[in-house]
Amino acid sequence: MNQEIPFFSPTARKIALLIVFVLGIAIRLYDLTDLPLEFHSTRQLLSALKARGMYYETRTDVLPEERAFAVQQWKFRASVEPELFERIVAWTYPFTGEKVWIARIYSSAFWVIGGIFLYLLARRLTSDDGAIAATALYLFLPYAVIASRSFQPDPLMTMLIVMFLWAVWEWSSLTPSFGHPSPNGREAGVRAILAGLFGGAAIFVKFPAAFFVVGGGLGAALSRGSVKEALKNPQVYVMTLLGILPGVGYLIYGVFIAGYLGQQFGGRFIPALFLDPSYYLGWLNMLNLTLGGFVLTLALLGLFFFDKEKRRFLSGLWAGYALFGLYFNYHISTHDYYSLPLIPVAALSIAPLADLLLAKLAQLTPTRLTRLSSFLFLFIGLLAVAWNTRSQLNAVDYRPEATMWAEIAQRTDGYNLAGLTQDYGARFAYWGWRNITSWPSYGDLRYADERGGNRDLEELFAEITSKKDLFIVTDFDDLDRQPFLKEKLKSFPVFAEGDRYVIYDLMQD
């Protein structure tokens, strides 16, 4: 979208981009060394335990029992995605020591690199001014800041999705219409290869990326012609082949050769949820957490401000997300980070609205003083958002948790353990170096009910506590939602307790 009077001059544009990216990096590195418990700690600790196991497998300067425990934790925990990110972090540990916050640096870098490609794509879809606004939203949306620091594959996957979207739109821009020779055939071929590589890498990192890759690819192809015409273009087959090979290769290996993926895809699609209003309300709540209702509304309205070809491209992405949510219907309504890849899509969708707003602002600020004032107001707003996110990161210091788990491990040394703890015992495994048989959370019990797997709680308690000496409780909020377990534990004496834990003696009923 072209505009006669740009809001940012070339110099101001460089300054604005510098501010956006520097602040975007700085807010992600704030409170860097805190424990990875501020965002979906169960998923982050899964990666942390795997990375430590990979690292300890190569160490000869640790106790044999420590190495055996670390490797055992890595091997027995579930693997759905390839352990690529964990391997990158493990490769770094020999140079830095085992610092789990190293993963925050990598994740933040992935997200910021994605921001560079988002800017390049948004300026092609709208203008330089609209691209700056879209990039600022992508980098400073509060949820995006928190989520993009997490030790899980999603920031890397999102970066690769954005890189794919940039490459596939560049490819489509070099293909005026299917069925006609293009003067930029070689360059278009390079873009097709890049799109296939980026898309294939995104799907390899995490399978749900396929919905955004396919949606974006179809949207880009349909912006230049019909499906029938697209199928006549050999570059489409190049992209498709490069896109599916890595993921299919990993799937074949995990299911038919190694065998560890066979049971990992169950429970993600529950047909009965389509008749349950809580599914739709839950999905809307996840969108509210991820984007916020105001941003979501603006993003959807922004689609109407694109021309027909670009609207098809963005509509393909939104359709891909919708199909993704319909297939992963349980997780999309309960796991907010499943909507993380929607953030760059929303940022791109808002770009034309921001472009129009900045164009109007440029007309209303003809003098140097008024233009400088508007710059200042925009900067203050950006700074305010960053400061609020900083306050959120600063609200809780998780570092004392490491000491608590080490203390529990010391007090329970030599005993067999069961318990209701956060993250299915992952915190205890990481900082206490101990295994624990976990009692299911309230959410797990409810999930089992939705899938028709009701169990007798008395029988379950006997099964879990069989041959166990102690029962540890650290998740008191979850305990309050489980009246059976709370009453059951009252029949056992307290073995030990601390500020945030109680240990029950199962040996004395």
C-alpha cells in the first residue's frame, strides 16, 4: 500500500527500527537468570531435563550415579518433537556450564530473527511505516515477550514459519500469473527452494506448523491464480517436496523404527468437544490471553484493507489456524501457546490499519515540532508496554525454588516417594535429583473424564502409593480442587513440613 506522505523519513525509520529491535532484545533478556517457571514450566522443564541428560552423557567429571540419573531422565520422558533445540543448548553447556537460562537467549534470538523477516514481509504487503508497526506489535505484545523466552520449540518454529511466509510471498511476487513465463524464473526458483526449506524445517521442529505452512503456501499460490493453474507450476512441487520430506522422515523413524511416537498423538482430537460450549469459550479465552480481544478485532478487520491478492494470502493463514484449532481441539482450548504462531499473522493483518493511521498522522503533523511530538508519544507508548512486561517478569522470583527442592531431597533421602507436585515431579527431578511417582493433577483427572476414562480414586491411590514411604505435597492449589485426596491424606501423620511443602508418612496409617 503506497502513501504520498510517509510518516517516517529514511533517517527516522532507521532510528525507529533500531529502537524497536534494541528494546525488543532488552526486555527479553531482563531477569535472565531466573528459573524457567514463569511460563508453562512443565514443558520448559521437559526440555531442560533432556538438555541436561545430553550434556551429562558426555561428561566424565561427575559422579556415575548423577550421570546415570540425568541420562535416565532424558531417555524416559516423552518425545513428540525432534530434540533439536535441546541438543543446541546441550552443545552450549560445555562452554557456559549447565545454565538453563542459556535457552532463553536462544529463544529470544529466534523470535527477534523472526521479527526481521516479518518486517521484510510486512513492507512488501503494506509499506515501511506499516511494517514498523507490525514488527513492534510482534516484538512487544506482552504474551509474545513472555512466551518467546521459553525453553520449548515454539519460538524456533514460529521463526521458521515467518521465514517461510516471507520466502513464499517473494516467490509469488516473482510469479505474475501461472501459465505464463516469468522474466524472473531463476530468482523465483531460488525463492521456491528457500520456502520449501524453511517450511520443511518449521514442520520438522513441530508438526502443527504444517497448518500455517500449508495455509500460507495455498494463500500465496491462489493470489496468483487458481489451484489448477498452480498445479502446472513445477516450482510448487519443489516447495511441497522440500516441505514434507523432513517431517515425514522423522514421523517414519519415530513410529516405525524407534517406536517412541506411536502413542504420542492420541488425545489431541476429541469429537465430543464440538458439542461442548466450554471448547469454544476456552479457545476464545486462549486468544484473549495470547492476543487480547482488541488486537484480535483489529487484526480481523485489517484483512479488509488489503487488496484481493494479499487478502487471499492472509486469509489462507487465518484459515490454516482455524483448521489447526479444529483438529487440536482439546489443546487449542486449554494451552495458550498453541496460538503462539498466530501472533505474526495478526501483526501482518494489522499492518494496513497502522499504515493508514500513520499516513493520516503524517498529514496532521506537517511541522518539525508536531512531528517530533508524535514520535515522542509513540516512543513513550512503546516504553510503557515494555515497562509493564518488565513488571510482570519481576513480580515473582523463582530462584528460591531450587533451594526448596534440594531441601526436600535431603529430608527424604532413602525413601520411596509419591506426591502431588508441580510439573509431574520435574522440578524435583531437576533441582532435587530425585524421582517421584506423581498423583494426577485436577486437570488430568478432568481430561480423563472427558475421554471417558473414569477411574476409581481409591483404587488409583492404592496403586500410586503402593510400596511408597512418603507422599509429598507442594501444589496446594491443586490439592484444594481434589477433595478426595485432601481427605485421604489427613489420615496419615506428617513426616516433615516446610514453608511451601508437607510430607505425609505413608508407613504409619
